[in-house]
Amino acid sequence: MFTTAAQLLDLTDKKLMVVLRDGRKLIGVLRSWDQYGNIVLQDTVERLFVPKFFADIKRGIFLVRGENILLLGEIDLDKDDDIPDGYEQAPVEKVFLMQKAEEEKTKKREKRKQTRLQAYGFEGERAGEAIL
């Protein structure tokens, strides 16, 4: 049993879903990798999820730095064409706008939370930094 990046040997030339630290989800065929866990995906699509909808954006060949990979797993090719339960495929523009609206709501919620915490004397993580 390998306990290093050599575990990727079994996944070479297989279709994977890769979740990045920033939350993006990539689906592509693993073509290459190195000892640092850096990977090259071919025929990559980025899948955007919002409540009840998802969309795929074609990205082509994608190089991912190993330290940015949060999770990766092989896709079952028998279920590859199935739409995820509870989701409906939508145009990229619609999903993108819905994702931006969700991000704005989250920012407002976090700002209210920080304001309430400051009222009790707690400082936020970035209390000394200017917010743009």
C-alpha cells in the first residue's frame, strides 16, 4: 500500500472528480502527476453547484498544484451521465448569477455576524485589515 503521491498510479487514465481548497469542483481524466501531488487533467469541466441547479464549464487541459487539492475520487462510468439527485442542469449564465447572489448573501451574513461579535468585545480574524 502506497502512502504518497504514488497512489495516483492506479488512477492514471481514469475519470476523476477533484475538489479544490477554494471549493471548485473539476471533472477530468488524470493524465499525469508528480511526487508533489501536482496533477494534469484532460477534457476537464468545472462543475458549478447552486441549490437545485448545476452547470458545466469546459476547461480543457488543467494543471492543478497538489497543495490545492482537497479531495479526489474516481467517477463511476456507469453513472457518469446521470444527473445528480436533487439537481437539474441549467445554463452556465443562470447558475453563475445564482452563485454570485449566494456569495453576496454569505458576505452580508458574515458581516452581520462580525458586527454582533464586536458588540460583545470579540475581534474578527482580520480586524486590523481594511475591507474592500
